[in-house]
Amino acid sequence: MLRTRALEAGGPERLYDVEVAGQPATRRRVAVAWTADESRRLRVWLVWSTVLTLGLVAVLYALARWG
């Protein structure tokens, strides 16, 4: 199992520490390029997934309440 920890979120790259769980000697720092377009797509995806999740919760609540 891999564990990751975000270090920095600003700028054109995001930095992460990645290691095999329980083995600190395997820790490596990984830089991932991040563009404004990717940030926009992530925001859109988060909004739609939230709307769909809340809609599903409302439907399931209605079914449990009146079904």
C-alpha cells in the first residue's frame, strides 16, 4: 500500500511525499504538473458529483420516508 501526503499546492506543480506504508526508507518526493485547465475540470467534477450525491440522498430519503 502506498501512502501520499501533499506538501505544497501553490504554483505550477504540486509536491507530494510518497512511500510504501510502514517503510519510511522508501519515501520519495514527487512533483506533479498542474494546469489551470485541470483545476477548472476538478472544480466542475466536484460540483457535479456533489449535486448527484445530494440528489441520490434526497431520493433515498424520500423512498424510505414514503415508500
